Amino acid sequence: MAEQLIISSGSKEQKYQDLLPQIEALVRQESNWIANLANVCAALTMTFDWLWVGFYVVRDEQLVLGPFQGPLACSRIQYGQGVCGVAWQTEQTQVVKNVEEFAGHIACSSLAKSEIVIPIHNPARKVIGVLDIDSSEYAAFDEVDQHFLEQLISILQRTKFSVELAVYCDVFP
């Protein structure tokens, strides 16, 4: 899978079922966390055409912008602030149907209407980053997205790249 994904034109669930094994094969071949996160962003964008797909990584007690696809983004996010900061703080996925109704939402783009953020843990279960996805449509994310995106993060956490990322973030036990 060097340059092309094979994704059906079926339901959202079918697209995830097609995509996840391909991402798993891709990240298994590469140990560099930047390369893997960049390719995951590209694969998700190619499959779902969301407004913004990207990663923030914990560095110096902040979430710092990592690989992404989409419009310009906030470079740093504080612990507990915005949807990403809350996902980091609670260590739980955040599904926001309408970002305008989320107290403390950080508006990196006025086009974003809904958002899902999934935390990434190191082997000791400490948050080392988050996957952040924005849509220009309200209520774009649901339990199907949560289920499969949490599986995607689980795939990443099982690879050797997660250890490299944890060392970079200075949060390895």
C-alpha cells in the first residue's frame, strides 16, 4: 500500500473496515512516529474527506501540533482547554456534535462544526497525544466513528512507533 488505498463505496462502517487493516499494514512497516501519523492523516482524509485531520502530541506540558491535513491549525493547546485539552485531561474520547455548544471550544477554523478527539496512550497508559478530526458538518461523528477511530488508535499504540513517540514526549515510564 505505497500510494493507494482500496476503499469500498459502501457505508461509513464498511469504509472503516476496509481502511483499518491497510493502516495497520502501513504502520507495521514504519517505526518513525512522524511518518506514521502523517500517513494516517492522509489515509483518513482520502477516505472520508473531513475538514481537518491531525495529531497533537504532548510536549512540555502542552499539546503541540503534529502531522495534519487541512487548513492551518492552532500550534499549541493547554491541558484541559478546548476539545483536545479535555480529551487529554479526561483520557477519554470526546464526540462533539456542535462545537459552538462546547464550553471552551478553541476555534482554529470557523468552518469546523463538529469534532471528535481520541487520546493516544503510551504503554504505561499515560496520554502522549490525541487524534483530532473536524468536520464542516454538524453531528458528523457518532458511535461508529468513535468505535473505529479508537480501534485505529489501538493499532498505533501496539506498534513500536508509540514507544518512540513516548520518548519524544518525555512521558515514558
